[in-house]
Amino acid sequence: MSRIVVIGLDAFHTDLLQFTPHIRSLFDKNPSGVLESTTPPVTAPAWASFQTGKNQGKHGLYDFVEFDKHMNTSILDGTTLRSETFYEHLDDAGYDCFLFNLPFSCPARIKGDIVPSWLDSDDQPPTPRNLYNQYEIESPWYPTFGGGVKENVEKMHSSVEHNCEQFLSVLKAEDHDFLFQLISETDWLQHDAYFDLFEQPDSDIGRVASEVLAEVDKHVERVSKSLNEDDRLLLISDHGFRAFDKQLYINDWLMEEGYLKSGNTKIGTKSDGGNSINLGILGQILFRQEWLHPILKKSKYVVERISGIKVSSEKGISMSKSDAFCLSKDEHAIRLSDDLSDGEEERITEEIINKLNSEEGIDAFSREEVYEGPFVDEAGEIIYTSTDSQVWRGPSGLVWRNSRKAHHSLYGIVTAIGFENDEGVSDLDASLLDISPTILGIAGCAIPTDIDGEPISDLLSEEPEYTAPTEYNIEPSERTTQQNPDAEERLRDLGYL
């Protein structure tokens, strides 16, 4: 059986090809193109949609975390992904699967081999438990990032080198029919060093950042040269990355428009008194000093590690007096108060959508316009996207800020190596949701008709078969959330929390 290998390059986009000559060569000489992400283009729902071929309304995963009634966060695991994945279909068809660093693949739902992801706890065992011994490999290393930028990027280089060596050892054993690896560092790198990489490439940080990408490039070259003649390789990214010139703080906007009231609730901080501190007005003043951000970030890291106290500067809100609020910037969603009547909810939803759409570069929709499926009601009532502004949560003490920040964008890449293509190299026009049915089509498995994506016809040698979907749902009582300080620390350091 020929193998299918998928390498996920998190947040990789065409601008990065200048730093990765081998990947550029593969991109130029094989069927390739930009790959449209999910709405919003965020890591958690994007990789969930990759696995299922479905929008968030059908798999139910909108974020890294969920919030309890006190607005404290818990890290989500694979039980929140409430739809069948393509690798379950492969597993049922007799494919021996290996998954390395795939978010929400734990707890295991297949008989294959699984190395936990960076969103799992560091002590999460692999599946099966003797996997590392079986292949004489080491456990993965997913570092935390809270020091200086150069120090963080150097950690990324070490983690790429370590994790790629483990994956390559398993690939060379030729025991699996399907293998997946996610390289997260291509995303983490841009969160810390995007402007250094593109605008100051000769600086110390720019140099070490390009070295991380060179290590990724070397790994992809080693993987491609380790494949057999009839193996196939897909390089994909879950979204892209770009610079934004303006910042919008959505809770500050809601406060200015009268939908949100200040109060004592601090979103995402602990409620047990001694574990968090809010700097209030002082923190907000410091926050506005752009030049201080690198120093403040490192100082915050040191204070939190030594004291165990989380430091924040966001203003508190009143949950009982507010009609609308944003809980997480990664949802790109505004949620309405449960105390509103149906009529009030409808009126406020329409008002906010109309007002947001009048803001330059902001588009707002009802959740029903964006998602469909059994879990649509779990999304925020209003979904927003931005074209020239990055939208953050707040409240930070200001609504708009003219400052340059780099963050996720809608378009990543896809490159297909080892595929027959009678018409030669083509520009692939695809979305992230198309990858799951494409993999099923390549493997000769029937594609469930409830999948939103379409198989990429240029990569299939024959018309795929389709099948009726099976009922697949995890009841709320079976879902679990993790008190996962390892993943929480990484998410916080990267700015997701």
C-alpha cells in the first residue's frame, strides 16, 4: 500500500517561501496554491475543520478554551471535536495511522499511533503507551515562551530539530500507511518575530528566525527524499500570517456603544483571590506605550514564574449589567446576555451587526450566516471579520489603536507531491475543508455526504465514491475539559489567552 504523508506547516504562507528554498521548489514544480482557512482563521477551529472537512457548526469546536460561569477558562481536548475525522475512516479501512502533534486527537479515537499535541499536557502519554520505546524515539518537546524574543526563537529552533527527528525516525520505519505531523513553530515564530524576519532580516532576531525556517525546510527535504516512488506528500497550512496597521478592542467598542458595562469580572483569570492581579489604570497606561511592550512582556513572564500570580491590565466588566461582550478574541464572536428576551436579542444582534459593518474594514454577520450544523447555537451570536484591522478582546481602555501588529490571515498554502497530473503543474484552488475529503478520495475511501469540503479533483485519479453519514455525537456528559497548566502557559505566552 502506498503511503500518504501530510506535513502541517502552521501559519505558513507564500511570503515565507523566500526563506525555504526546498519548499519553494516543491511549491513551484508541483500542483500548488493558496489554501483558504476557516472563519475565523484561528489554529483551534482550523485544525478541527481540517480533520473533519466541516465548518465549526458541524464539529462544535470554536476555540482553544471554554469559560465557566465565573469566566475562568479550561483547555479543551478531543472530546469537544464532535464529528468523525478522516483518519477514523482510514482506520476503519485498514490504514495504519500515525499522528504527531495534531490538536484534539487525544483521547485517541483510532487504533493507530498518536503522539500528543502541544495542546495536551506535557505528561500526556502517547497511544499506545509503549510507542516511544517501540520506535526508540523520545517524547515531543513543546516549550513555553515568555522570555526575550531571541530566547523564544532559539527554543523554537531546538523544538523543531527535536520533534522532526522523532517523526523522521517513525517515517523511515515504514510501518504506517498514513502519517501526519504538525510543525507549530512556523506559527509561533511569526507571533514573536514577524517584523524582525521580514523587515530586519540581518538583525540577531531576524537571523535566528530565518534559521528556524531553514530547519523546517531541511526537514521537509528529508521527508520528501525518504518517500517511496508511489508515496504521496501533502504540505498544508491552517492559515496564513500578515501585518495589520490598526487594532480594534471589541469590548471597548461595545462599552462605548453602551452594550457593555464595567464591573469586577476579569475574563479568563482565576477567581480564587490570590492567583491573579490586575494592574488597572497603571497597566492600561503602560499598555499604550508601544516601545515598552518587549520589556513588559519579559517582566511579566519573570513575575508570573516567580510568584505564580497572573498579571493582567484589562478592565473588569459587569456580566449582570452587560447586554453583549466578547469572551475570547480567537472566537471572533460577540455573545449576548442570557437575560435578554428573544425580542431584545434579535434587536441588539441587528443593531450591533449594522454598527460594526459601518466601521472601516470590519464585517459582521449573524452566526447563522457563517455556520451551519447541530452546534451553531454554541457559537457567539455575532461573528466578525477584519480586512485591515486586527480585533482583540479588551477592555483595554481604548477602542482603536494605530499600531502595527502581525497576526493570522485567511490564506495559507497547499502543495501536492507525487500525484499524477496529466495537465502538468496547476494552481490549486482549495480551502482547508477540502483536504479531508481529498485524503479520503486518495485512499479510496467513500466520502460522507455531510462533509462541507470538496475533494480536489486535480489530485484524484478517479471519481470518488460517496456515502451517507453515520450518526456521530459525543454527549455533553462525555465531554471533558482539562486543567492543563502546560498548554495554558503556552497559549498565554503566545497571546491567545
